[in-house]
Amino acid sequence: MTNQEIMTVFCDWIDKTICQKFMLKVPDDEENGEEYHVQFAHPSVFPYFVPPEYTGVDVQRVPSICVQFLETEDQFEGASVGKKTIPVRLVLTTWNPGDHVVFDPHEDPEQLGGVAYTVDNSEYERKVDGWKDVLNLIDAILREIFAEEIIEGIRADLKSVKYGLFKDEEDNLLFMYPYWAGYIDFKVTMGAPRLAPSKYDDIL
């Protein structure tokens, strides 16, 4: 399995197993008060980078989970098949300015996320506890990884898992209200077949 294929497998698994179970608030920075009309959607999944707005790529950037592979290492000790180790970082980003009274959820293909809600904006209360969305995502992802452990031949190494909210340069929790961001760091391993030199392609 190539590195690109591994990334595709992992992103598809995150989308199917995690993102489709969550409906989170979609940013509306133009209206952030009593008139704010709440919308919900499943988190998007991105490999390596969330496309910046200046790229012109039309995607839902938040809520999202960004899958990043860091410094992949292939180890061979004379064997034709070695071991591939990939440190993985999941970057979780949400947006939540406060509480809304939301009721009567029902399917509506015309709405973002395919679900419409009735919202009582008069009961909107500004809060700074949107970090709960990030921690709920972290808990859900860890539960699924620990339960499955092997994802299409990719084994999650769960001996060392780190997670939390991001910190600033002074080691304080990063406060970006109404945006919230956290991470999960762990490793995955799998077999790594030796690649044949290209000069042998014609005779293999």
C-alpha cells in the first residue's frame, strides 16, 4: 500500500466512522449575535492541509478534521518486508459562539448538512464552552480507534497517545473564540515491502 493509499484509507475511515455521527455548527462570522441563524453540518475531512480561503477552493473548512502524516519511517533489516511507522496528527477545528435553543430536527436536502432545525434565537446565550465540541470529537475518535485498532491492514499503535487543546508559544491554552481547536497524536504501523529499483522494471 502506497503512502497516498494509506492516507486515502485513513481519511475515508475518519469520514465514515466519526464525521457522519456528528453535526456541528458552521461558522457565520457575519452574524454573531441575537440574529445569528445556526446551521449544522458533518465535519469535513482533509488530508494534510485545510485549503486556505485565498486558494479559492470552495469547501467547508469548519468544522473539520485534518489528517496529517509526520516523518514516515520505513525500517528494513535485510528482510524483503520491513516495517512502516507513521506518526499521525489529527487536527480538529470547530466553531461555537454559545447556546441556541434548537428543536424539531428533520431531513431537508436543501439545507446544509441535509438537516433543518427550528431555532429560537431569542434564547441565544453567548458562552465560551465550545471546547466541549472538540473534546467530544477527541473522545469519539479514541473510542473508535481503540475498538477497531486495525483499519484495513493499518495497525494503530496505542501505547502512546497524546491529545488536547492547542497551546500558544507561552504554553497557555490557545483561545480563539468562537473557534476551537485540538489534536490527537498517535502512530500507525504496517508492513513495508521493499521497492524494486526501477532499472529492473523491464524484467519483473
